[in-house]
Amino acid sequence: MHRHMWLTAEAVHYALYALIFVMPVLGWLASNAFGSPVSVFGLFTLPNIVGKDDALADLFGNWHQRLGYLMTGLLVLHIGAGLFHGVIKRDGVFSRMWPGLSR
């Protein structure tokens, strides 16, 4: 795999991992600022970490939404790159990612 492809893949992976952490936190903050409690599968309620504040609710909600769009784009890029390597290039990268296909 070319160096720029490898660097892009690494950047996308790190960005996806960061978003997996940041997005729920922003959602929690937005819900708290909106005045809504956050229930986790009905088992327990997370504590409020910010008070009710409409300006903060808009800020956190907007960032949560924007990062959601970014995450969607990164997932499409990630899946597309995997298919590119598996279907077009057939360079073995896809088989290393897929369980049971590694050589």
C-alpha cells in the first residue's frame, strides 16, 4: 500500500476512534443543557454535568450533529477504501481486515 494511503487510513481510524468517544459526550452535554436526563437503556440515569442552558444546548447539539455528518463521511470513506482494496486492487488488504480470510 502506498504511503499516502497508509497515512490516510491511519488518520481515518484515529478520527473514528476519537468520534466514538466525543459524540456520546457531546450528546450527553446537549441533553443536559436542554434539560433532559440521559437514561442508559433504562437501567440508570447519567448525572447532569451541565445545568439547563439553551445557548449551550444549541452549541453542543450543533457540534454533535456536525460531527455525526463527519463520522458518516469517514465511515463511507472507510468502507469504500475497503471495497476498493478487496474488489479492484485485490492487494490482500481487504482479506487482512475480514475475519477468516487472512492468508
